[in-house]
Amino acid sequence: MNKQKNETAEEQFKRINRDLKEISWRVDKMLAKNKELKARNEELEKENEKLHGIILKMSQEKC
């Protein structure tokens, strides 16, 4: 009976270890995606600044 409990605990340990590896993999994947999105956001912010400058210039020319 004690051996059966130990096997169950060992199985639980293996399952938890697998789950933690899966979570770690998912977190790494999310962090990589987050880095990608931050870089894209910076690009869009720069483009937005350019467009804002163009709009200001055009509105000044109209006046």
C-alpha cells in the first residue's frame, strides 16, 4: 500500500513537472510576442508622429 502511495506521488510529481514545463513554454512564447508587439508599437508611434507633423504643416499652409 505504501508503494502505491509513492507511485501516486511520483506520478503527481511528473504531471506537475510536465505542467510547469508547458506553462514555462507558454510564458516564453507570450514574452516573445510581447517583445514583437512593443517593437511594432514603437514603429507605429514614429509613423504617427510623422503624420501628425504632415497634418500640422498642411494646416499651417492653408492658413
